[in-house]
Amino acid sequence: MATYIIRRLLQGIIVLLAVSTVCFVMFRYTGDPVLMLAGKYATQEEREHVRHVYGLDRPVHEQYISFLGGVLQGDFGKSYVSQIDALDMILERFPATFELASTAIMISFIFGVGLGVVVSVWPSGWLSRTIMAGSLFGISIPTFLIGILLVMFFSVYIEIFPSFGRGDTVQIGFWRTGLLTASGWQHILLPALTLSGYQLAVLIRLTRAGMRETLSEEYIKTAKAKGLSPAKVVLKHALRNVMIPVVTITGLSFGELIAFSIVTETIFQWPGMGNLLLTSIFETDQPIIVTYIMLAACIILTINILVDVLYAFLNPRIRYD
């Protein structure tokens, strides 16, 4: 196991190096940041001075080496707009995005697996048909439309939940959380439901397909013949063998929700990393964009490794030699 984890970490370092190279080259040749830093009406001398201060007059390979050196020390540069450390700005927004993604993935996993088991055990019932029709609706409808419909119904017509913001938060060390206040829960429910819609539908259909196939296996028939209760057969013997693909999709979805919840955060004005990224794109704030992409790649790689390790606990027959 240790050898496997070390090998995956080395592969992750190579991937991060490739991501950093692509980001650096892409943003160096898709616009001149000097135009924004110096101002629209700056003279040529002022622009050259800004170029020299930020090291943009050096050869590209020297800029890249300097960039990698800063990354290894945790220095991704300062925001061109606010002149604040780029990593600090993103990490300040990280708790909001992480809590939103965590709530969304919990909703998706609990209800997706639960409803998937229901429709697999009772495939012909009216409830199962309704659930499958709803899952098709969840897969087909765009995320932004789900958000708008939830805002119209729950915020405008019924006026139960707020339509924007994060609510009251509590500072615990370096972490600012909204999950310890009633206002925080009221504000997080609608964006979490919006973000979980697609993943919930996918997990329902994935669990249903796996359970239908597993319930027809011989060892399930043997377990039933031994007189085991239906609940024990379904939950202990069948569901456990279905969990590997479910956990895989859940892990990948969790990484995507953390890194790419831009649309949902924009709709609900959620003060997370996605909202910051969208603002930075409009302002051509390259350090923020590069730092965001690097951090997102690191998060997704870490979650993938954790999912692979979790396989061994779900299925003891899996060994990493």
C-alpha cells in the first residue's frame, strides 16, 4: 500500500508540473498584463517600468523557473488588481466552497444510493417509476436552470430560503464556517441542492444498474436460501459490492464540485473560490487564475488517491502491491 501511494504521489507531482507549464505558457501568450497593471493611459516608459518590476521583461524560461521556485515556497505571486497574495485570497474563500461542495455531495450520496436501492428492489412500483423519471429530469436539466427554479419557488414565491449570500458565520481558527448557525444552513441549502442535482441523478441510476446486476448473482440466491433477512441480503451482501463504482463517481464528483462550482456560486452570490475565479477572469488577474487551477488540480489528485485507498476497505480482495 505504501509503495502504491508513493507511486501515485510521484505521478501527481508530474501532473502538477504539466499543469503549471500549461498555465504559465497559456497566460503568458493570451494577453499582456502590463496593460492592466500600468493603466489604460500609461506612457511607454511607465509600462516598461511595470514590466521590469514584475520581471516580465526577462526571457520566458527564466520567468518559468522563477515561477516554479515561488510555487515550491508557497508563493504564487500577488493579485494584479488587489496586490494581495493570490494563495491567501483563494484560501480565504476555500471554506465556503468546501462546505458547499461537501453538503452537496452528502445529499447526492445519501439520497442517490438510498433511492437507487429502492428502485432496484422494487423496480415495478409507482414510486420507482417516479424516481427514475425524476433522475432523468435531473440529468437533462442544466444546473443554472435548477438554481433559477429553486430561487423562484423557495425564495420568491414561498419566501422560505434566502436567494444569495452565505449567512452568519463563525470563525474557528483559520476556518470560517456557516454550518454552526441557523442562518448559515438556510443560505446553503438552495445552492447545495442546485449543485447536487446532476450527481444525485447519476448515483441513482448507477446504483440501480449495479444492484440489478448484483441481485441476480448466485451468491445472492445462496444468501437468500440460507434464510438471511432481505435487508441483510441487500445491504450487506449486494450493496457492498456495488459501492466501488459508486465511490469512484462520488470521489470524482466531489473534486469537480470543489473546483468547478462557478455557475452555482455565481447564481447565489456564494462567496467561494468559483465566484472569485469568475471575477478574476473578467479582470484578467492571471496570478489568481493560475493559483486556482493549480489548487484545483492538487485537490482532484488528492481525492483520487484517497478513493483508490478506500477501495481496499470496501473490498478486502483488492491489494496494492
